[in-house]
Amino acid sequence: MSKNIYELSDQLFQLRRDFLPHEIGGVFLSAERVRQLTDGLMNLGQAALKEAHEISRHRWNLQAQAERDLDGERIAELASQPGTNVRLFPIVPRPFSDGRPKGGAA
């Protein structure tokens, strides 16, 4: 997403302002100007799609986090009920190795 989150809407509003004076009388565009306009619209569309993907990614991640939190709460609730067969594994200290050999001089 661009640093200026309003850049896309600013450009679209500017495009509209550019056409407002021609609402009554119309406007003639040369082939070159039409090409520039369609290139600009393509760039705006690509920018909108990029921002939509980023928003979608954030929404999916937030939803996934909320679901993980709920699942954890449900498991803890089940495990704390008397008579259930759900048990939490005990916390067992595990040996840690960073992969370096021990005891030798480097």
C-alpha cells in the first residue's frame, strides 16, 4: 500500500474535477489524450486492487487471530470442567540446543 493512504481517492477526485467543466458542452479527446486517460485509469485500477488485497489480507489475519483465541478459550474451558476426558499436557522442561558442539575450543 502506498505511504499516502488517500493517494488513490485524491487522484480519482482530481480526475472528476478535471472533467467537471465539460459536463454541459462535452469534450473532444485526441487519440493521444484517450491513451493517456486509459493509461491513468489502468494505474488507478491497479493501485485500487493492490490496496484491496492488503485490506483483505489484514481482515483475514484478524479473523484468524480471533478464531485462534476462541479455540484456545474453548479448550481451556473444556479442560477445566469436572468429568471431562480432555486433559492438558503437563509442561515438561525440554533440553535446548543451538546446534553448536559442546566442550570444544573454537
